[in-house]
Amino acid sequence: MQKNTAGDKLNWDDLRFFLAVARTRTASAAARRLEVDYTTVSRRIRALELSLGALLFEKSRSAGFVLTVEGQRLLGHAETLESTLQAACEQVSGSSMELSGHLRIGCTEAFGCYFVTAQMSHFLEAYPQISLDVLPVPHFVSLSRREADIAITLERPERGPYVCSKLCDYRLRLYATADYLAGHAPIHSREDLNGHSFIGYVDDLAFSPKLLYLNDLIPGASSQLRSTSVIAHYHAALEGRAMAILPCFIAGPDPRLNEILPEEIEVTRQFWMYYSEDLRRLKRITLVAEYLRACAELNRPLLLGESTEMAYPAPGLSSGK
């Protein structure tokens, strides 16, 4: 591929299209993210390749747009330029109350649905110029492909240029409805659980080994009904035909569910929060991260099963106002 004349200039807007394709791996998904049509994405990528005199993507039927060696080199520089430009815009825009922009939080399914979304709805009242996507999914999200800006996971990342910290501990206990307990043999000790029915995970499809706690807590537990979703476990338990191990922050506030042997059947897990090192200069990223830490600390009793009430910090307190 021949380079153009030296007078041609690199267009930053073309780099936006490059980043979108690199992160989504398809031109159609990049078009949806950028709110343009497919042909515009293809045209802008072609223009960028011509201006650089390099092939940035190879097309694969199975993997979509795959970065070439040249494309991988450009990716790091483009992301640095992107974060630098965003940080500059934030600094010029004025006070933190005028912060604007968009970000995504990727998190585990139950925590995202029952905790993060509720907490962030209060945050956005104080920062109406910020828009937010919460992605509560039963699998990991990729920060490298910018599927999310902030990730909350069960495990600390083993590697990567991340700003990472432990967000909180949380507990899970065994729950059942009153109807289930009335219709089955009484439970006074762990041994009495033999013969009872449980709702569990599909072992080979669990996205983290930290979810496979049922057999550790109740060896030989019978699970006729299994699911990859903890929210499915919750709703199945409410049907009153089996018991389930559930996070206290979901089941504790629900009066339809009763704790079973809370002193004997209990497990503690952690949530870790992290984001890419190159985003730490963005005030909206650090502001949201600080707010989530304040939320977790304020709600420690709820997360540990010591309270059934959720509390909400004032968003301004997380940013030192």
C-alpha cells in the first residue's frame, strides 16, 4: 500500500472510527456505537489506512476485523490520544458539577441489578450531564476492548495496566420460602439438609470458580434445577420448591425468604473494582469510582447480611465537596 503525499494529515475523527472497529471487531457494531451507517465506517477506515500507508485490519469470517501488527501498534497510541483529549476537555469544562460525558460500568449480574444501578441513579441526579450504562452480565467484560470503562468482578485481575482495588466483602446464605419449609422435613442442623432440593449453577458454564460453592457447603447436594444466572436462582427459590444460596443483599430484604442455618451455611466473597490506567486522568471515572467505594462502605451491613436496608451517600461527598 503506497503512502500519500506528505501534505496529507491524520484525521482524529478517523481514529475514532478505528477505535470503535478495534473494540467491537465488526463494522456494523462500530456503526451502531458511533450512530452512523456501515458504509461510513468502512470509508473512514479505508481513509485512515491510505493516510498511514498501512493495512490496519484483516477480515476474518469467524473473528471479524482483526488488528494487523500495524493496527496493534496504532491502537495503543490512539487510546492514549483519546484519554488525553478527554482529560483536556474535562479540565477546560470547569467545575466538577459541570462534568459531562459517558461511561460504562461492567459488573456481575446480581450486584449490577440490585445494587449498582440503584446507587448510580442517585449519583446521576447530582451530575445530570453524565450519562451511564450499567452492564450487569453473568460473564466478564473486556476493558481492553472498552466494553466497559469500570469493571466490578469477583476476582482481582492477574495482569494489565489497571488501577485496581478491593471494593467490598459480601456474604451469601441459604434461603427458602415458608411454604417450602412447611412442606419438607424440618432443618435443625447441616445433616438435616440431606434429601432436600437445591438450585445451583451449571458447573461447566459458571464464569468463575468462586460461584461453585454449593457442593463445598453442602456435599452431595441435589440440584435438579440449575442455571447460569443467580437472579434465576432467586426467582426459582421464590417458587417454594427448592432452596438456594443467594447473596444477602438480594435475599435479605425479601420477607418471602427465610435464612436457613445462617451460623453454619455462609460464604464470604469479594468484589474488585478496576479501570484502565490511561483513564485515571478522567475526572468522571475517578468520581464514579470514589462514589461506588462510598456506597459499598455505607452499605457494609447490607452486603454482609447484618441489615436489610439500603443506604445512599450524597454524591458530592465522594468527590470531596
